[in-house]
Amino acid sequence: MQPKKVYFCQSVPRVGVEKKYQTRAVLFPRSEVRTYKVICGKLNVTRSANECLPLCKLYRSNATMSTVFARCPEDGTGSPWVDRKTVKMSRSQRPTALAYWVCLAILLTVVCSVQSASKDPYTILGVQKRATLQEIRRAYKQLAKEWHPDKSKHPEAETRFVEIKQAYELLSDSDRRLAYDQFGITNEDAVLNRDRPDYSNYGRFQDPFEHFYGAHNFNFHDQDISLYHRLSITSKYYETNIVPKSRQTPQILMFYADWCFACMKAANSFKKMIDTLEPYGVVFATVNAGHEEQLVRKVGVHSLPCVIMVLDGHSYVYKESVFNAQHVVDFIRQKLPYKLLTPVTDDTLDAFLGGWADNRVRALILEPRAQPRLRYLITAFYFRDRVAFGFVQLNAKNTKHIQATYKAHATLDTLLIFNEFPTHPIATITMSDIPTTTLNNIISLNQYLVLPRLSSQDMLDSVCPAEWNRPRKRLCVVLVTENTSMHDGARHMMRKIALESLFSRERVRFAYIYKEKQNDFIGALSQHDQTKETLLQLVIFWRRDTKHVRYEWVREVVLQVDKPAENETQDQYFNNTKQKIDGTIQRLLRSSEALSYETEVKDLLDEHAQSLMVRILNRLLLAVEYMTDNLGQEHILPAISVIGTIAFILIVGYLMSYLLRLEEEDIQLKQSKNGDSANGRFEAIVGKSTNYVPELRLHELRAEKYNGLVRLLKPGCRTIVLLTDMQSRPKLIPAFHKAVWPYRKNKTLMFAHMLIEKGIGWYAELLRLSLSESREMKINPRNCIGTVIALNGHRKYFCMYHAKHPESNRGAKRMIKMTRHLSSMPSDPEAGAFLGMDSSDSETSMSDISEPKILLEENLLDGLPNWLDRLFEGTTHRYYINYWPDFTSK
């Protein structure tokens, strides 16, 4: 059998053929199977790839030789490929090629590692991978000073400085640092686009640019507002969490909006602010101003972006235009309560440590600087109800004794905590930078005295918490005393017993209470006791819940340290008392034992509550501080203008009243000296009993003065006349005088009074001329008393006032209409009598039946001042006449 003809695809094109397909055979080892794969490649292909696809076959001939056969089809023109001998490779040649490739891979690995090591940010800054942010910042500052181009003359100083800056920017950003540690990513864009938060489930915090640019991140030069969305809160969360927590730690809120470009620019600064201040205990959150408009108005946001600090339930606006961490630190320092850290020197040390009678532990912070750090201030604010903090500046002249006594390091920060025994601290820590977590842990473990006082409900909940859900009881041993120095010995013995007690604080706590201040609580615990004697007695109770307490009195123990029993020393008395107390506690701690009684108690009175005056003063200070912070120059100037205007009006009014009073006194003095005759006649009329001294002149209207007072009046002048009789004159003239007194300096007015008995004829003719129809006038002179008429002599009209006149209450009306109204009251015939009308000739109208039926003489002129105001306003009705009638005496 003849073998098949085999063709090998050559790499040299044949002559006379325009287009050829060339293939190459490349050998690759495949794992442990001794076969070889042929890759048929195409060079300078000008036809379709499907026109020349070599058929490759793999064969194994023997153990020493491998033959690769490639059978290629014809080129399509009918010219076959030439025969070639098979390609043979020896196994001895394979290790040489393999070693070559291994060496090449090692070389490439070394080059890449050297290059990556040269760009490693940890290596550049010379810090470890577990270095803190403070250590990274410290290393950056030191290297930046060393390699700054302005300070270093090294030729590569500029390049080295740029590498240091880039390394610091990478490691100071927590997200970029995490991405580098996990994936080796140094590009900030890759970090921002790698894990994009999905807010589709919330339906509110969507990227405002997704509508235009799809689901891609739109960053404005790496300024992403996704951080705002992650920390965003609502108004309800603000009320239920932010405000209550602000009584212990500062809460920083950033108000932003989706389309606020300034907010996007401030995102990076806000993130750095969080990285800097969050380790100190400051809590950060954000609020979308577009969704929480009510909260925006409540806290007083003036623009966006806006930083608000909530502290102790009050909100403070950060008004700096630069969002810098150091500026925010200064802002927090300014708003924290005054003297959270009391300055302590050698002279004030004993007084500070001995002030534990306020039921607070003492803590000393020793620092080699003049101003305490922010972390210590925030910690002091958090524990201000339990711990009193003092600040000692090291290396100062007045603190050398403190530094030597407690062996404080001159360059490190030291924290010392003291209880009732100030000679030795109960806790000490010394570090260059004491972390906030370490501070909180140490102070939390030592925030109570050895024998605390139950001075408030909060203290009771902390020392003796309600533990209804625990299987084991937690007992509280309380000594009942009074706030007097006579009981100091009993409290000292109880404190010593608590200090030497072998029971853990998780099971047994010792305390004391003032009976006179917590009388309701002690009374509830003694209601089942027959003796009712509780002073210097011990009571052991277990709080099942916040209201119900199971208790038992220890009657066999009475702390009287000043009077030990006979033949018994002080130490023996102490040991016997302690033994009895320990035995009772041990018995009650058993699960089979139950306390004797159960009662319901009220909340303890807060002995540290501020008085009413102090609270009012604090409110005023807060109001002043709020006005200082929120009122700018654009608000202050209008406020000052309004206040100044009001003050000017008050001052001018007071000055004018003062000058008026001086003028009246001066006139009265002159009249008393001169003995004015007119004043004498007026006193004769009104009686000497009255001390009312008139200034204006009241004329009596009679025939000889009629022309001057009425007919010959100049244009614009009027005469106001009061109608009286001899009986009513002493009562009506002073009232009339008082009503027209404000117009005494008006030169167009004259005032007069007329006896109705003398001028009844003239008055009747005057009324007849004012009517549209001529009729006989029947006037009762008694009903005309108290009538006031204003006569305009030039224009020939008059205005009328009377207490029964409708115009005195409802304004001007036509004369006929008023006549009908007056004549329609059969129950009050006097209503129209002063006009001379009979009520039988008028139509009835029920609109004025509500008028008073009885009118007293002293009340006739009560409405005159209002009528005078309307008279000079021109709103009173005018009764025109053709001529002035003659005045004839009766």
C-alpha cells in the first residue's frame, strides 16, 4: 500500500502565483501529554479566511521523534504546493527553550517589582501598612519640609516632592487607601467608579445627572455627592436621634441639594473633615434641603452648602466660607460650654481634688501645651455629669509641684482619675496622643465614686439599674443620712466597707441618700416598717423595673461610729458591722431567698437642677448668643433703626409731657398770684369745692355778645356753645371745659355756654330755620340741657351734639330721617323733645328701641370728645340756615 502524499506548507511564495497563503507551524507543549499543537497562521492574507484553512493533524511516530504533518489544499489556481520533508524536534532541545522562557519571566517580574516598589506610597512616606492617619500626616509633614523645592537643592527634589504629595493624598483618603491595599489601584477615578452605590430602592436619592448622562458617574473632577447620600437623614431622625445625642457629643450636619454645584465642590473638604474629626467623637450627618424644608427653616439654614452644629439641643450655624477642618475645630471650641476643663495649678489642686462632695469623680489632664486638645474637651462634655475635669499645663512655673508629685512626663499627655481619696489616683495613662476610645473606656470604668450619692433619677438608673430581664439579682445597699457634718463618720465607715467589699460591682453596689431631699423615695421604702425610723439605717433593694422595688431593711446594723459599744474598739466595731452586712448580702443574693417587701416608688428629685433664676439667665444668654450669631449687618442696621425710632418717640413724648406739666404749673402759679377775677367767678359758679382751674375762657352767650360770637365771625372760625340751666351748670361746665381743653390753642375756635332759660326763643327759631318745612316748635327746656352746637357764622350752618341724638352714636344722617327715628320711640318721649318734635307725627321704626331709657345728668357729655373729633374731621352733619335769628332775652 502506497503512503499518502503529504504536503508541508512552506513560507516562501512560489514564482508566478499572484496571491499565496502562507502558514507557519509553531510547537507548544501541553501539560503532561506528549502531543503538540499546531497553530496555522496567515501572513499577508488578501483573500477570505475561509478560502485557506489548513487541515492540521497530530501524530506520534515513536518515543524519540515527533513529526508534525500539515496538509494544505491547493491555492485555487490548480497549482499544488511543493513537497517538504517533515520537521523533527529532539527532546534534548526542549529544556533549553523552557529555561529561556523561565529566565525571561523572572526578569520581567523583577523589573515590575522594582518599578512598583519605587511607587509604593508606604515606601515613599516611610510608614507601615498599619500606620494611622496621624502617623501618615506626621511623616508627610516631615518629608514635605525636607524635599520642598524651595528648601532642598537636590536635583530630584521637585520629582520627589510630587511623589510624596501623591502618596499622602492616596493614603489620607480611606477609600483610595483601601482600594490600593486590596487591588493595588492608585487611580482615584477607578476607585470612584468601582463601587457605585445603588439608591434605586429608596426612590429619593438619585443622581441628578443620570437623566442626561445615563447610569455613569458624573463627578466634576472627582467631586462626588454620593457621600452626602450615604449620610443623609430625615427630620424624624433629627428629632429622635440627633437632638438627644447632642447632649453628649457634638453633631455636625451638612445641608446640601442635588443641583448645588457648590455642594459638589465642598464634598471632598467635607470628607476630609469627617476623617479628621470623627476619631475625636464628632458625629456627622447630611440633610437634603430639597426634601426636608421644614428642618431647614427650623435650624436657620441661610444658604447651601451649610454646616450646622447641634450641641446640647441647640443649633449653631457655621458661617465661614471655607470648609476647613481647623476652622471647624475652632468653631466647636467656641460653642462648647465655658470651662469644661478647669485650670488647675499648685495652689488650687487641693481644692479641686477635694470637691468630690458634688458627687463627681475628679480627672486631671496634664498637657505640655497652653490649650487643651479638642478630644479632651469633647470627652469632658460627654462625662460632665459624672466627672469634673481639670487641666494642668506642664512645664509652667505654677504647676511644677503637680508634675513632680505625680511624676508626669514633660512631653507626653497624662490622664489621672481620683475618687474620694485624692492622695493616689485610681487610674493613670500616659501617651503622646491618647486615643478617644481609650479615654472613653478608662473614664467609663471609673466614672463613679466608691460611695456615690443617689442625687437624681439618672444616677439611680446608672448605679442601680432596673434588671427585670436578668436571672440574677443586682442589689443596692443604701445608707440613709442627712446633709450634715454629724453624719460624715457614718458615711466614711460605709465608704470603707464598700472599698473592702469582696462582692463584684455587677452584683452589689453601695450608695447613700439624703433623707430630707428624697423624702418621697424614703417614705415609700418605709411604709411597711413599724418603727418608721430610717435615719442612719441600711436598706437593701432590688429594682424589678423602673417603678417597682423589692427591699429589706437591715435593722441589726446602725452606723454610729462615734459611739462604739463598751469593751469594743473602733476596729472591732467596724469588723462586726461589716460582717453583719456581708452576711445579709450573701443571704439575699441566693436565688432561693426573696426580699421581704415590695413597693412602688416615684422618680428621685434632681438635686443638681438649676434654679429658676439661673435658667432664666441661661435663656437670656442663649438668646443673646443666637442674635449675635444669626443677625448680620443687613439685619442689625434695620433693627437698630427701629429701636432708635421707638426710643426717640418715647423720649420726645416724655419730654413734651414734662414741659407741658411745667407750663401748667407755671400758669397755675401765675393765676394764684394775680388772683384772676374770671377764675374767681368760675369758682363761684362751679363751687369752691372743685380744684379744677381752667385756662381757656368760656364766654356766656347773651344778647350783647351774640354778634361777636356768631354773626361777625371771620371765615373759618366757629363758636362751640353748651346749653345749660342754673341747676346743671356746676356739673356740665367742668365736663365741657375738660372736653374742649385740647383745642384751647386753636385761634379759630371760641367756646361759650348759654342758659336755656334766656335763649329758648333763639334756639327754637334756629331749629325751625333748619327744617325743610315750617311748623310750630314746642321745646321743653329741661330736655335741651347738655346740647352742644357748633356755629359757623360766616357760612351759616351749625352742627349739633346731644346724648340722645342719633349722630352721637351712628354718624351723620339727614335731618328728616333723624326726626323720624327720634319720633318713633313712644317709650322714650324725651328722645325728640329737645328738637321740639311730637312723636305722633313720625313713622315707626324699631331700629332705635335699644337706646337707653334713662340718662343721668353727669353722663350727658360722655360722647362729646368723639363728636369733637368727627367735627374737626368734617364728618358731622351740617344744618344750613338762611340767616341767623335775633337773640332776644326772656
